[in-house]
Amino acid sequence: MKKSKSTGIIRGIDNLGRVVLPKELRTAMDLTADSKVEIFAEDGAIVMRKYLPRNACAFCGAVAQDAIPFEGRCICPSCWARIAALHPQGEEEKPQV
């Protein structure tokens, strides 16, 4: 697990178990009102991170069945084409699925 940086922010839990995340943290993590997060316990800590489906594009977040796996992440065909346009030989180096 990556070492966490303390923000110095302490929040209470209400009687329904809710915690309000500070706006600065939501902005930094690109969390909006419709964002989904996954919550799990790890090494005695409660960990929450932005949920991205397995085949969600690492650049635009679009979920594509034909997403291209690359170094543990996925890239949708649209973003792949935009990247390839920046580096014309990149299309030839498309990873094999």
C-alpha cells in the first residue's frame, strides 16, 4: 500500500454512519456528486478510493468493452486514436489483447 499523507482533517461520523469529505479533497480526487467510491479495510485502516470499472479508460473514464489494456490500466479506442495521432508510429505498437 502507498504511504498516505495526513491532511490533519478530522471529521465526525453521524448517527447514520456518514462522513463529509472536505471540498478540497473532493476536488483533488475529482469526486463529484455522482461519483462512486469503493471502501475496504486494509492493514487496520479504512480505505476509500474513487471507483473505476475494470474496463474504464484511464484518460476519459469512458467504459468500453473494447478497451485496450496497458500497464494495468485500460485505454478506450477513442483516446488510443488521439494518442496515436500524436505519435504516428504508436498505432503499430498497439498491445495485443
